[in-house]
Amino acid sequence: MVGLASRPVPVGIAGISPPWVRFYGVRGSTPCEGPRYERYGGHTSCVAVEVDDEPPILFDLGTGLRVFGEDVAGRGGAFTGSVLVSHLHWDHVQGLPFFAPIHDPSTVLDVIGPRHAEGSLAAMFDGLMRPPYFPFRPRDVAATLRFADAGDDDFAVGNAKVRSRWIRHTGPTLGYRIEWRGVSIAYVSDHGPGVTDDDDDFIPSSVLELCDGVDVLIHDSQHTCAEFRPRRHWGHSTVDYAVHVARESGAQSLALFHHCPSHSDDDLDRLLLGAQDLGARLGVPDVFAARDGLRVECGSGRS
């Protein structure tokens, strides 16, 4: 079970109607750049959930975390927050050493992620971030980093209720559900039907439990149906499967996420139109494609 010590509550962002979600990285596998990616962006997985006067909760530590760190620096004051890590593949953790607040001794960052048979989450990060692969270890930073292991758990992060459940991927991977001030958000990145013997339209009970009736579902949508066939063992979903999960779980809004780095802006436009058409036929109220910098004020629309 996750265990977190108490921590101070920093000053929030005045004037923001809580809660809201902002996407800082929406790509999967590898970051990408160039004119083909100008509208949707090229940073890897990092999403912030914030409310006024409470510490933020992040999903994943991809390269988008660096940009979030720049936003934090612009606000001033001490940073305190939590990260819910889905799994330890590079595209979901490689932003941590470039997160500027970890070099500030006033920073407190709680990192919660999947437990591993090989050792604690703290030990896993010590193996990921160490010489000769990187010049310093997590224990060398000025900030206070606190690591906690999770599995099929329900726990509190500040005033938010968090649920973590194992989902299907290539290695220990968690999906999350946050309930905060009357709004629910599910994060099911790096999840796909091809890594088990179940039918391709089967939705595990753990996923349905995370997504049941959520206001916003952020779901892996890396592949087209044609791309999925030779890559089914990669542990990712098709766009159609993401819509299927949204429909079966009763999600109010679906964010297509973890975009394939080979998919250009124009490709994603086409995939989004197809997903919106399918969603309209299946009764999914709202389908959109996540992009770097997009802010979703839950219950109030997007900007």
C-alpha cells in the first residue's frame, strides 16, 4: 500500500476554476520534432492535474516534465507535488533529471509507481538515473524526492482520492483514477489488448473500474487498426479500442493520447475525425486528441 508523509500546501494559481488538466507531453515511444509535429507537439507523456491552493498531481515523467518545470519556475515559490508513474519505460521517466525544481532544496516531490519484484521503486529509479548513463543519481539532487510503491491500491494524495490498478502492457504498468472536488479523471496510457490471449475487444475489469463514468478519460491510442496487427505485442491500443473503452465505461470525454511518433499533425487530424465519427455512432459524448499545451477545465471545455 502506498504511504505518504504529510507535506506543506503551497500557494495555488489564483483565478483557475478547479480542477483542470493540462497536457505537457502527449507522444509515445520517443520525442519528436519538426514541422510535421507543430500542432500536436512532440514531448513524451506528462499530464498535470491542478486545483486552486493544492499541490498538483502529475501523470508520468516524460520529456514534457521539463516544460512543466518552466511553468512552475514562472509561478515562483516553493514547489510541492506528486507524480503517478504508469511504468518505467524511458518515454515515461526521462524528464525527471531535467525538471528544474529538483535542484531547489525547498522542493518536495512524491513519486508513486508500480512495484517490481526486482526491488523498490526508489531502487528502480536509482538504476535508471546513474553514471555512466547520467551524471547524477536521484539521491544527489537538492530536492526531497520520496518514492512509494503501488499496485491494486486505493489511497489519498492530499484531498484527492486515487485508485491504481494493473493494466496490460509489456512489464509492470498501472492505470490511475483521480477523484478530486467532484470530478473524476482516468489515465490509461500504455495499455493494449495484444499482450494477452483475450479477444481484441475485451476490456479487463481493472480498466472498467478505473474508467467507470469518468469526466475525462485519457487513453492510449497509438495505432490504427492496420498498424496494430503486426505490432499487437507492443502493448498499445488502437484509436477504435480507445473509443470502445470510453463507450463501455460511460466516460463523458475521451482524450486520445500517447500518439505514435510517426503520426504527423495531418495524420492525427484524420484519426481524430474517424474517432469522433465512431464516438458519435457509439454514444461517446466528446472525443478529442490531446496536444502539448492543451488545457481542459473539467466541466467547462478546452483551451
